[in-house]
Amino acid sequence: MKKLLALLLALCMVLALCACSESASGDAEEDEAEVEYEESDGEKSLLFDIDASGGREDEEEEKTEEAPAEEEPAEEEKPAEEEKPAAAEIDFSFTPSAPVPAAFEEQVLVDNEYCTVTLTGYNPDDSWGPELTLELVNKADAETMFAINDAAVNGIMCDPYWANSVDAGATEETTVSFSGAMLDYSGINYLQEIRAYFRIYNNDDWNMDEYFEDEILIMLPAAGSEEPITLPEHDYEAVTLVDNKDITVTVLDYNTAGDYGPELKLLTVNKT
């Protein structure tokens, strides 16, 4: 009986030991499984991050490579600029706008209640150039200024820069000179038609209305060559700035040392 009990106790102890060892091995397997699972998750997570970033970069690179290049807009073709005529090709011939007198004739240019202007003489070859003689009569009770603001000779602008004041109630004879050098430089070889813009006003009170302000046409007998006007020759190559039905503007010469600094010499033709 005692032997039987001893065998049973021994058997129970063996079974208990086996159960303990199985339990310990199971826990160890679970721990290993958890470790493997965690490592596996970490690896998966790490691989996912790497794959994700790498995949995105690859996708972006593929998209960049596959994206078609944007075509640059075609440049609009600019219309070809019209070539300006060379100065030598312009016709500078002059046609008078009124009958040309065969000889000089005295002319009353202005006559009103304030003043009278009479052309009394013409010298085509004075020491400075062509010269007109004017008689100025001041009928006003104040000093009066007689001036030519602008003038065109044979259709080409040529200002004589003339002004003359006359005392109240006085009469005075004066001369208007055109620069011979300026006429030659502009290719004008004789005076035939002068369009002078006269301005006559009270020199004591500039707020008063002008006594006279208008253009006066003066026709003179042609003295000199009847050949068409030609451009004088210059070292500077002439450049035409404007050429239409009304006007022609040409740069004839360039002077780096003019009286007031560098200057351009212009030839202006009035075709109107």
C-alpha cells in the first residue's frame, strides 16, 4: 500500500514538472512571438516609410519626366519698318503760290486804325544777305512793337529774328535782313515768296489785344538762279526725320561746338 502511494506521488510530481515546463516554454514562445511581431511591425513600418517616400519621389520624377514641355508662345512678327527716303531723293523744287512780279513793287502790308506797315524797298544782295525796307507808322497813343514771329522763304522756314518799336504817333524806316549764310546753308539761292507772321501790339500794356496778328504774303521778283533748290553738301550724312504731304524735316548737319553747345542743323520744308 505504501509503495502504491509513493508511485502515485512520484507520478503527480512528474506531471506537475511537465506542466510547469510546458507553461514556461509557452510563455517564452509568446514573448518571442511578440518580439518578432513588434520587430516585424517596426520593419514593416520602416519599410513602409521608405517605400512610401521612395515611391513618391519616383512617382514625382516619373511625372516630371512624363510631363510634356510647355511650348513657348511664338513671337509675333513685327511689321517691317518703312524705309525713310534719303535726303538726296526728296524734291526740293519750289512752285510759287501767287504771281511773281517782274520787278519790285511797293506794297502796303498792314493798314488799320493803329498802324501802317509798307514795304518800300528790296535789296537781294546786301552785305548780310537779302534785305527788305519797311516804313512803320504808329497811329496809337502808346509805344508800339512791330515784330515778325516766324517766316518761311520759298516754303522753307527761315526766321529773320526781327522786331522794332516805334514811339506813339511816330513814323520810322527800318530794315529786315535775312541771313545769307542761313539761306545758303538751307539751299535757298533767291527770295521769291516770303510768308511772314506779323505781330503788332501795345508795348506799354501787354495785356491789351494785339493791334494786328496775321500772316502776310510778300512776292518778290526772282533774283538769281531759277534752278530748283538743292541740298548743300556736308560731311554729316543727311537724315530725313519726317516726309509727308505737308512737311519735310531733314537733319543736315551736326556741330559739336555750336554757339550754345552741341547743335543739329535742320532743314524744314513747308508744303502747305
